[in-house]
Amino acid sequence: MNLTLILTLISLLLGVWSAPIEEPPYTHFVTFHITQDDQPLGDLVLGLYGSVVPKTVENFYQLAAMTPGYGYNGSLFHRVIEDFMIQGGDFTSGDGRGGHSIYGKNRGDFPDENFILKHDRLGRLSMANSGKDSNGSQFFITAKATSWLDGKHVVFGQLVDGFDVFSSIIKTPTNNSDKPKADIMIKNATVREADESDIKAEPTDSTSAEESNDKGSENKQSVEGSAHTGLWVLVFFAAIGIVAFLIYKKSIRKTLYTKLNK
């Protein structure tokens, strides 16, 4: 195999591995109708990835569909950290110490399903936990890429609409415990399964087409950059190694040929 052919194959591999990762389709949608200090704030629309993490999605979906007192309806976003995330889902105590899943007994914690999806953009919906395999009902939505959470928290959805509402929540004044000073409540929630009319697209904000395009562009760059950096580095060094080996091998052959003809 000559050097030209090898370099061509390496170029093709780089082209394949640098292609952006396709997001899985949404299988379910949950809309949280939010109030702040008992005044309507707007809606957060969340798309769920049931084909990737079905058990985690089913837990969230069922909790959102329950009547007040038994799920997310009437619960608070009890923790807000600007430039990081908003956290909710504690429908039993409202302070981050409670809540439970729909599964089993003893608080109903369930194991981490997988870590296929990454915290690689604004609006990632992920499970809050107190350690490995301790998923209950609490969740958070990211304000930016938070890659240090990968492998520790299960991503199972994406904010697809209501970025203006999210922005209002993330900027709300909080106390020393990161709890909003004015209650931010999931007044109620509506749920539905995805159908053929749902077109998979980048998250958008209905209030600003220009902002939506900017967010989509940032999201795409984030996926391409964070998801493939490792592969790029691996292929790059592999290519250097192959080329160096071929040059070395050719040099040895030339030296031997020269000696034989002396």
C-alpha cells in the first residue's frame, strides 16, 4: 500500500468521524406551565428521548401527568444557579431533600440507565441525584454545556421552546441556598406522545427568530466540537504514526539498497 493511498484513506476517515452526531427523535413532550410568585410566567416545552433512555423518560413523563400532590404539578424549582442550571422535581418537601420515582419502594430510586447523551448544550434535561444509581424525581435543565456532568447524570431530554421563560428563571434573585426568593412553580403540566407531525429540529424560542438561529448555530458547534474532539485527536496521532513509520521504512530500504550496491 503506497503513501498516497494511505493518506487518502485517512482523509476519508477524518471526514466521516468529523460529521455531526444526529440527535435522536423526540418520543414524548412535556410542557410545564410556570408561575412566579403566583403570576403566570410562561411555558417550558421539553422533548424527551424515549428511544435512548426509556425508563428514565417514562418516570419523568408519568410524574408530569399526575395530579397535584403526586408529581410535578404544584412543585417548585427549588434551586437556581445563574450560568449553570435550574433544578426542580422535589414534590414532597420542595427543598431538594425529597421526591421519588415511580419505581419500587424506599423512595423509589432507580439506577442510571446510560450516559449516551451528553451535557453538551443549553437546555439539556438531566436527572439530579445524590450519587451513582440514586435517580428519583428531581431533574435539572442546563444553562450551557456542562461536560463535567457527563457520566454522572443521565441526560434524557432537551428544552425545545420557552427559552425566554428559562432565561427569566435563571436570572431570578436567590437566597444563600440558591432558592428563588419568589416561588417559581410548575403550576401544572401537559403531556403528549410524539407523532408523525413532529419534526425534529434544533431548539427554538418563539419570541425571537434571530436568537433561535443563534442558539441553533451554537448548539451545532457544541455537538461537533465536544463529541468528536477525542476522535480527532486519536485519528490525528494515528495518521502521524503511520506516515512516520512509512518514512522510516522507506529510509531503511534506501539505506540497505545503498549498502548492497556499494
